[in-house]
Amino acid sequence: MNKTLIPEDNSIESIKKREKIIRDFYREWKEQNPSQRKFNVALKDYINIRMVSIVETSEHAAKTYLSTIAVLQLDAILMGAKKVSIKKTKPGNKNQQPFERMMIMEYDVAFIGRVKMTVGIRRRTHEKVQYCITAIQSL
């Protein structure tokens, strides 16, 4: 993906363009990864991509240029992120309802800085689902 195609300002128009870039990226990623999951080295378990991954990430990461760029490093983040903490789900949050808790993970991305990945842990199955990715620290 060519960096110059991603708008850097925070206008509503630019945020909408970044949201589309993220959604298109996930669509292509899913085509290239039919299992829709990657093995995380630190957890020794798979992290799955589901519709909630795309909805949450496109809405939140599109708000900033750096977060949008971070999402494009999806494979590296899924495989290399390390668990930082576990939190309860937010009461009343419909997208978090299927999860018993949320795991906060972090990964350092070159030229971006620290990236936070929230992973939902499903009730009963304990399947780990990538929930959201955002840049939390710029270099």
C-alpha cells in the first residue's frame, strides 16, 4: 500500500477514506488467509479475525493516520504482540457482549511506535478474536 494514498489530516473526509482503506485491507487479508487466523508466539494460541475485528478496527483506527498505518502491519501484530493485561468487558457494549473478557496486547512497530491490540476471549469456547488495533505511542 502506497503511503501517499492514505490521507494524514483529521478531516471527516480523510477519516472516511482511511476507514475504507482499512476495510479493503481486511477484505484482501481474509482472501489471502482463508483460515482467518494467525498463531501468536507469546500466547502459543491462534488469534482469529471476525466481522467484529473489521467493524471495531475500521471505526477506531481510522481516526488517526498512525493507527491506520499500524493496521496494515496486521500479520506482524497478530503474531508478535505480547499480553499486557486482561480487562472486563464494558457493560452495555453490544460488540463486547460475546466475550467474557478482553486481553490487552502490545507490539512495537517500526516507524510507528507502540501499538495496542485488544483481543476478545469468547465465552465457553475461549476463542481469541482480534477486536481492535490502534497506535498508542508515536516515535
